[in-house]
Amino acid sequence: MTDPTILTIVLNYKTAQMTLKAAEAARVAMEVLPGEIVIVDNDSQDGSFEMMNAHIRDHGWNRARVIQSGRNGGYGAGNNVGIRAGLSDGSRPDYVYILNSDAFPKPDAIRVLYDHLNTTPGTGFAGSFIEGEDEIQHTTTFRFPSIWSEFEGSIHFGPISKLLKSYRVPVELTESTPVDWLAGASVMMRQDVLDEIGLFDETFFLYFEETDLCRRAQKAGHRVMFVAESVVTHLGSVSTGMKEWKRVPDYWFNSRWHYFTKNHGRAYAACATILHLIGGSLHLLRGKLTGKDNARAPYFLRTLLRHDAAALFQFQRQRPSQPAPQIGE
């Protein structure tokens, strides 16, 4: 009986040099493991595809290749291209390992996830301990978003956060344990589970796609596991530029609304938005009363209200003649 195979997917968008460093770290970590690496260029149109192909050829990388997505459909769509591509001989892998282009696994990080899936059949997805270059842990383990997490996360008030601590989305963990969902910087998934529940929902351009995929896995009875012994260094937000955001982009609001409506319905999504607006407004009011600048991204609450109201009322106008699409079924 042959050992299970891994397909490692690294998605590139205009960060070719960084992507190659991530792929090189994955090559070292996979040296004694059966499988391949596929780099998906997400339609960068900046020479990334040619540069990465030349690098692999000139450096004699075996078990690695670069493919084109053909369009930039976002994070989930790009990774789906890699998953659908499979191994180079046309066969399907046993495990799919998603690695961000700005994430660098330690030499044993992939093997630890591989061993965990090999020995715990109840685990569908296994994710790594993520740290920065300063070796400080990043929060990448979470609870599923809810109405109450929207209120807790927007009001930023200690007594409320204490009261609603069981709804708080980020969960700080240092030991291996099951979680609701994991950030997608370093996650290994069973191909059988993906065959059962489907791939990333491509309606999400960026953000909430991992949340949705983990939710579907759990609803199908598969555990999502944080494996602290698998350590990966992550720079964070290199492709998205999130750290330099002046305003939250529209695709974040689109993804948030789609996640809530898909998984809970439009009434629930509207209630989540209302509680977020109430909490955020109270947070801003407290800042004015105390003389502190409590604003996050400028115009965030205004944009949230405008976006979600438009999404809700557009649905209502279309509803008599056009049923809501059932995405992901």
C-alpha cells in the first residue's frame, strides 16, 4: 500500500519572488514526503508566470510546476484551479496543502500536518501554528461569526466582551485542539472531504472563504484541527496590502454579507449588521466623550450600512420575479 500523496498549492498574485521563497520552503519541508507542488499564477499579468517557470527550470526543481489560472477570481477561485489540476500525472492526491505565498513552513511543518491526518481519520482539515518573523504568534484560530460576535467585535468595551466571551471570533490557542475555523495561511485538507463538500465558494473574492469551507466540513462531520507542533512563519497581507488599507474594500463587505446570508439567511444577516452598527456607534460615542480617537478605517460604519442596505433592498426588488440563488449546494 503506497503512502498518501500531498498536493501543495501556492497561489501567486504579483509577488513572484516571495512566492518562490514560500515554494522553496515547502520543497524542503516535502523532501521526504510523497507529492508535488503547484504554483498557481492568479492572472498577475506582470511577468510572474514566466519568471517562476524560468526559475523552476533553471534550478532543476523536480515535483514542481507553475500553471495559469486564466483569470483573477480571488483567493478561493485561484486555489480551486490548483486543486482541480491535481498531480502532474492526472491522478488525485490524498491531501491538499494550501500555503500562502508569504508563508514559510519550518522543515517539519508539513510532515506534522501529514502525520496528524494519517493518524486521526476524524480530522478533515489541519492547520499550523502561525508566527511572525519576530516569532510572535498570529491569531489564526477562530469561532464562527454570529450576531453576538458582530456586537462584541464592534463595541470594543471590556464588560461587554467579558459577557460575550464565548461568542468572540478570535481564539488565542497555544496547544493543539479542535476549532471552528482556521485562517488559510497553512492548512492541509483531505481530498475526500473536498470531494464530499465541494471546493472554495468562488462567490467570495477574498475573506470569509476559509470560514465557509470549514463550516461546510464541520456540518458534514469532519473535525477542523489546530496543530500547534506545525510551525509556519507568515509575513501577512503581502498580496492584499491590508496593512496599508485606508478604507476597507468593497469585496470585504461583499464577502461578509454573502457569508451571513448563505449560512444563516438574510434576516439574520440584517440583524448582524444592525448590531454591528449599534456597537460601532457606541464605540465612537465613547471615544468622543473621552476625547479619544476610536475610529478604525474611515467611514467603515457608513459604508457597511450603505452596502448591506443596498444588498437587502436589491434582493427584495428582485424577489417577486427571481428566486434567490442557492450557492454551494
